[in-house]
Amino acid sequence: MLKQLADHWFLTEPALFALYVQQQQEENVRMDCAVRCGQGRLEYNPLILKHKNFKEAEQLVRIEMIRLFLKHPYEREPDGCSREAMTIGSNITIADGYCFLKGEKLPLKEPAF
């Protein structure tokens, strides 16, 4: 599904595509979430993604690419702020400011640390 997503973004979302191809894609079946990014990697859980349709998977990866664009919570870390608080703040920013599918709630789930 990620190959199909990359092909789609190459034609329709050049900025997201450029950021996506800079990330090393790594399978991680131990994660409780479908995708997460950080430290130059886009980790994905194929066991969770196989239950998503293309639109849902694209939205989840798009959210992670926007996190990278905004550099949070990965590079913009305030002193004394916990990782959990930074993740929640990032989710709030994305959920409040970036609605991709009208009338649908963003499928944000916090990754387990």
C-alpha cells in the first residue's frame, strides 16, 4: 500500500512525496499504531495497515508527514516538557488545524513509547 501511496503522491502531492522519500520505511509489528515517524524513519505496522483502505492509510501517513513539516514533536522540544505532553500537543495542533476528510474524525492514536 505504501508503494501505491508514493506513486499517488508523486503525481498529486509533490511536497509530501519529497518528504516521504527522505524517510527510511521500516516495518514494525510491535507498534500499537499504524504509522509513526521520527529520526529519519517512517515506521509502519503492516498488521494494522492491512485493515485500512487506501484513503485511511493515506490520511495516516499524511498526518505523519505534516508532523515532519512542522517539526513536532520531534525537533521542537521545549525544556522540561514530557514526550507524552509533546505528542498530545502535536495531535491537538494537527486535529484542530488540518482536516483532510470533511465530516470525519482524524484517526490519531498515540504511539506507545
